[in-house]
Amino acid sequence: MARYIGPKTRIARKFKEPIYGADKYFEKKNYPPGQHGVSKRKRKLSEYGVQLQEKQKVKYTYGFLEKQFRNVFTKAASKKGITGEVLLQLIEARIDNVVYRLGIAPTRDAARQLVNHRHITLNGKVTSIPSITLKPGDVVGVREKSKSLEVITEALVSRTNQFNWLEWDKDSMTGKFLNYPERSLIPENIKEQLIVELYSK
């Protein structure tokens, strides 16, 4: 399956929550997508269905492909700690997600594109791999030639969210990844234990 590039509101309606952020269209149509969305009878999902849906929600939220997600889960399962929490910490530590969290890009898709197109640096060197997992102390920045890019300047002007596991320097347009975030500080509405149960079968 290729990465999803279709209508985001449709996916948000599928999961019954605005997983991509504020969405006025979701507010108007907060019922399942499709021809029978409003009147569709609610079917009770099986235990497997609930677990699968939670995994799909994470994949859509963060923009993962199946193989990528499984690799991150395998890595999380091999580390010390609660597997579900470690999984989310590793996902949050990806460079494309950090670029988004720092406010350099308005969406995760835009952040991934900035990295792909070599507008982002890691510890002073240009990178083009969105899946790189950062370590505490790593510094993410905007490439000198890209600091005047409209998508970046507009995103930084409207930057509001600040996360205590990241440190932003607006003068140099760089951000430091201080540590892996505690689960309680990650704002996404995800029941990670369901994903662990799914992969444990």
C-alpha cells in the first residue's frame, strides 16, 4: 500500500476524530464517510477490529507505511520499558515529526516533504531521510538557503505549540531534541496498548 494522499477529512471521519488537527469540514460532517454515512447502522467491532483500527489510526496520523510501522514496533519491543510507550516515543523522535512539532512545517506531510527536498539539517548536515530517529542532544535546523521559504516562514509565524522535550532557537532557526517525551505529554489520542495486543497475537 502506498502512502495515503487522498482527502484527509474522509480519514478523520472514519476514525471519528480530527487526527490531522483542526478541520472545519470534519466539524460539519462528524459521521462516517460514504453514501450511507449518516444513517449507517453501527456495527460492533470485534476485539481484533478495534485493535486494527487503532493501528491504522496511528499509521494515518504519523504517515507510516505498514513495513515501516512494523519495523518501529519491533525496535520498541526489543527495548526496556512499556512497549506501547516506547513505540510512541520512537515515533515522536523521527526527524519529520520533530520538524512538525518544532513548528517548521504546518503538517507532518509538509515536514516530510521538507526533509525529502533537503531543506532540513541534522547536527549541521543536510539530510533527506524523514525516518531518521533522533537521539537526545541532536539538533534539527533549517538549511541556510531555505530559511526564506514561504512554507517555513508562514509556519513559524503561526507557531503556537511548545513541547518541553524540544528546545527552539528562533534566531538560528534550530531546535534541540532534549529527550524522549513522557507518554502523558504526547497529545495524540492513541490507545497504544491495543496495538501491542494486536502484534502479540
